[in-house]
Amino acid sequence: MQINIDTPYVTISELVRRSGQSDSAIRNEIELGHFLTRPKQPGSKSAVLVNMVHLAIEAAEQAERVRGGKPKSKAGEA
């Protein structure tokens, strides 16, 4: 399996666009600690950036759990 991530971080508005979730749903996930964000300096007015690498790793781990941790055999392998 290969996962390609086009950027390590995205803004909340970009994640809204990509995921179809609402802004408030994503902000709630951040508050609950389900979505990791890039640390900011105190008082910084920079955008909140969501860690896409963490989301990809979480998705891969979920897929492995669902499949029971068994690797999928490739065509032609015994």
C-alpha cells in the first residue's frame, strides 16, 4: 500500500473543502484532540494548520484493524 500526501498540513477551510465536514465539526474534532494541529506561538495570528500525516496514519491503522492486521496478498503470490 502506498499513501501519497500532497502537503503535510492544511488549513481548516481546506480540510472542510476536502472532507465535506463543516467548519464547526472539524474545530470540534480539534478540541477533542482527534485532529492534531501544528503548534503556534502564543499570540500568533497565523492560521490553524491540521496535520494530514497524522490523519493518513490513523486511516492506515484503522484499515489494518478492520482487516485483522493481515497483509493483503498481491496477485500471483502464494
